Amino acid sequence: MKRISTLLAGAALAILMAAPGAHAQDKGAVGVAMPDRTVARWIADGDNIRQQLEAKGYAPDLQYADDDIPTQVGQIENMVTKGAKVLVVAAIDGTTLSDILAQAHTAGIKVIAYDRLIRDTPNVDYYATFDNFQVGVIQGTSIEQSLGLKEGKGPFNIELFGGSPDDNNAFFFYNGAMSVLQPYVDSGKLVIGSDQKGMETVGTLRWDAATAQARMDNILSAYYTDKKVDAILAPNDVIARGVISSLKGVGYGSGDMAMPVITGQDAEVPSIKSIIAGDQTSTVFKDTRDLAKVTVDMVDAMAAGTPVTVNDENSYNNGVKVIPSYLLKPVLVTKDNYRQILVDSGYYPEEQLR
């Protein structure tokens, strides 16, 4: 009986050691710094990374900074102080973390820039993201195809919106889109009614919907009292929704005022509903489950001292060095394919989009 009791006690101990909490303590803490909860995708990103880290036996310290830079810096400082082995950082402003990342480097902590490049510091080890230039190409191509520009149709009036100028990705999105659209601007097939172009002019600080809506209001009242806008380059769904609110305020989407072609990014539920309703034309889907997997695989490789898998060692110079990166492929979502891409893949349940 004593031998059986000993065996049972040993088995119970083995089960306890295999429990996620105990195993997490074995592998150590990983700090995960996300920018905010106002954009739905960041909630999904955080949840996916946390779940996948826990499944591999890590103890994730997931923090959201409510789009406040000092808050994010303080959160990362706390992660460093508590001895995180790796930091996964989606920066609010990719230029403001140099000091705290220097402290992390001194403490031997590795850093992964998550979907937003961290600039002006040597203390970034890897970058996990989507092909952000390609995101812009997809948005520009959506406008090109929807308007029939390749077939010679036009001229059409277009207005351009960019993402937040403190987000390095915003420039890739804009430049990718303009690589498709600029030839049509040059030929006169696309006419920028306001003549507002370039990220220094069309950028939308913090990706804010209200800021985009106010700018669209001003453009419509100043330049479109006697003509129609035919297309809007919107770099993400939040900005697209702000633009749509402005357009609907002056009658677009009712009577003979058709909605312009409007792009987006992130495949957020309100924008998929908007696409189904015919208000937004398209969005770009970036599967955060895949990005989380790539990121957690990076964490695991660094913890094990094995080579980290990357597929791009040329594209992302942060101002100090080129950051080895893993780029995932973005996907166009429209009214025709949203069910196949988002519902059939299990990303959203059908009822959530009704």
C-alpha cells in the first residue's frame, strides 16, 4: 500500500507540474505590450498571443496602454523590472522606446517588434508583421478594379487618407497604394479634388475616426459642393468608418448619390457589416492568429537558443539597422468572398456579421 501511495503521489506531482501555471513558471515570463483596445484587432492580437504563449508553457504579461505613450513606456519598464525573458511590443509611437529598450538589452531581454516597426534603436532583435507595402498595393488595386481604370474609364475624383504618421507601417500602406494609383493621377484618370496628397498632409494621427471624419467634412464642403467624390483611399477600417459617417452626412448612400469606392484594413466586424451593406467596398484581412503563431515561434526559438525563422532581411531598416523580419501575406476581402475568408476559416461566426 505504501508503494502504491508513493506512486500515486508521484503521478499527482507529475500532473501538477504539467499544469499550465507550473509549466509557465518553468519557461518564464514574456511581456506583451499592445497599444490600445479601441481598435478591435489589437484585442484579437493580444488574446491570440496570450493563448499561444500559455499553450507553450510561458507566463504572458499582457498590457494595453490606451494609446498613451508614457503608459506604454511604464508598462514595458515594469516588464523589464519583473524579469521578462522576451518583450513583444506593438508600439504606439515607434520612435519613443529607445531608452527603455536599452535597459532591456542591458538586462539580456530580447525584443520582437510586433506589426509596428520600432525605430531609431539597435535594441530590436526581430520584427513580425504582414507585408505592409502589399497591403497598400491591395488597397490601390481595389480602387483600380472597382473603377475600371485598367479599361480606360475615368476621370474619377479621389481623396487620399493616410494612417498615423508616428506608425512606420502607415508609410508602407500609403506608398504601396500610390504605386498603383499614381500613374492614374499622372494621366488624369484620377483627380485629387482637394489636391491634398503625401503622408505629411493626409496622415491621420492615432488612426482616429473622428479626425478622419472632420477632415472629410472639410474636404466635401470646400471642394465637392458641385461634384461627386468617386473613391476614397482609406488605410484602415476605423478611418473608413469615419469617412463613411461624413459622406452619409451629406447624402451619399441615398437616392442617386452612390457611395464612393472605399478601402480599409483589418476586417473589423462593423466594417464587414458595412461591406455587406454596400457602404464600404473592401478591406484587407490580416489573420492575427497567424501573426501570433509566428511571434510565439520566435519567442520559443530564442528561449531555446535555436535559429529564428525569418523570410525578409532587407526591407525594414529602423534607422539604425535592418531588422530581420517575418512577413505574412494580407488578403483582400469584399462582399463576394468575406464568407469564405472570414467565416469558413473560423475567424468570425456567421451570426456575428449579421
